[in-house]
Amino acid sequence: MFDITGKKAIITGGAQGLGLTMAETFQKMGAEVAVIDISDEVYNVPAKLNETNVLVHAVKGNLLDLDQLKDSFSEALEKLGGKVDILINNAGMIQRKPALEFSIETWNRILGLNVTSVFELSRLAAVEMKKQGSGKIINMGSILSVLGGYNAAAYSTSKGAILQLTKSLSNEWAEFGIQVNAIAPGYMLTTMNDDLMNDPVRAPQVEARIPAKRWGTAEDVAGVALFLASPASDYVTGTLIPVDGGVLAR
Ligand SMILES: NC(=O)c1ccc[n+]([C@@H]2O[C@H](COP(=O)([O-])OP(=O)(O)OC[C@H]3O[C@@H](n4cnc5c(N)ncnc54)[C@H](O)[C@@H]3O)[C@@H](O)[C@H]2O)c1
């Protein structure tokens, strides 16, 4: 039921953080993975994950540039032998700053990566998935898909959009056998949260808000991603699954 052996997966932003752990988990579970990332670090991913014989491919590309996005998708698809069963739209960025100090350029970059690239990649993948009558699209939302957050207006707007985009695409593509779902990580121990974890005022406030009384790990997210990528979730679509130690339930 949770078997993804032989499935072909594209994971964006997989050079580090949550994406890297999902790539590692998926290849350990027998999937063939293509990682797309803007960082040169992406070229080290296949060597990092080479404990098994399952294939891992690296594609360097800037998903903010729509030509590069299309080329990266084509390259990943080619490396996967022309098939994609799973797309994880994981690449994302944040800038924490008061709204009054936020530059419109940064606003556009955050919306461009966190929303527009997700829409474009999902459409490219859905063309392939529709042909085969099956597919899994997993979008990375956030607890800020639901909460407003603080000093993160562009990010929470983008992640709110991910929730709506997930529902919209799910409505359109469920009949083609494509499930579109989102994961809402809470406060995770990744470099994205370095500022927060190192803030002597905010860090204890955050910790006090987590019913599980600990920050999340990349493995916490990878388990839910595996569920959403496997046949176990074939009748689950249009949802946002929190992986947040209970934060959204407060
Ligand atoms: N870390 C958290 O606490 C947390 C919480 C909620 C949601 N999320 C979401 O999970 C996802 C992954 O988070 P993370 O903490 O692993 O992030 P991260 O910053 O560690 O990794 C993001 C990856 O995306 C890549 N990337 C950035 N810009 C890119 C671009 N223009 N084109 C291609 N690749 C690009 C980076 O090189 C990096 O490898 C993001 O969508 C994030 O919003 C994270």
C-alpha cells in the first residue's frame, strides 16, 4: 500500500533541507528521483544518496525563470525515461520583515517561486500524468497557509495561495487519476528557520506554542510525503495535511 518502488519522482528544492530528506527517503523506498535546484549543491545529491542502486539525478535550474523552469522539467523528465509519477513542489523562500519595510521586488520573487513556479510545474507534470491516468502532486504549504504569521506577509500570502491552488487543481484533475495535496509543516529544524531559532525573544515564544514541545524534523515531513506519493492515498485529494506537532489545532 505504501510501495513506491519504480515510481519516477521530481522533487524541487531538493539540494538541502526538507527536499533533500524527501529525496533520500524516496530513493530508499525504491523510487527513481530527479532533483531540481538552483544551487550547485544539487550536483552533490546523487553522490550523497548513493547507498542503494536506485537512481538519483541532478538538474540545476532557477524556477523563477519560466524558460529555465520548462527546460529543467524537460531535462528531469528525460532523465527519468520520459515518465513522472510524483511531483513534489518543495522549493520555496521566505523573508521575515515588517510589511512596511518589504521591497516589492522581494514580494514578487517570493510569489514567483512559491506560487507561480508551482502552478507551471504542476501543469507540465499533469500533461504527462493525464496520459498515464495517474499521478501524485504534493505541494509544500505551511502552517502559514492558514495562519497569518508575523513579519512574513509575502510568505503567508504565497502559502495561503498554495492551499487554494491545491484545491483548484485537485478539483480539475481528480477525474484523471491525479491526486493533488499539500503538506503544512510547522516549525522545522532547517536552515530556513535559522533566524527564528537564533532569536532569543521569538524562539522561546515559538517553542511555547508547539503542543508536542519540540521543533519538527525533515523526517516528520518525509513520512507524510511518502503517504501522499503512495497508493495508500489514492482517494485523498485536495487536502492540506499539517505536520506541525499540533500547532494548527491550538
Ligand atoms: N523549514 C520550515 O520550517 C518550513 C515550514 C513550513 C513550510 N516549509 C516549506 O518547505 C519547503 C522547503 O523548506 P526548507 O526549509 O527545506 O527550505 P530550504 O531553504 O532549506 O531549501 C529550499 C531549497 O530550494 C532551493 N531554491 C531556492 N530558490 C530556488 C529557485 N529559484 N529555483 C530552484 N530552487 C530554488 C534552494 O537552493 C534550497 O535547496 C519550502 O517550500 C518551505 O516554504 C518549510
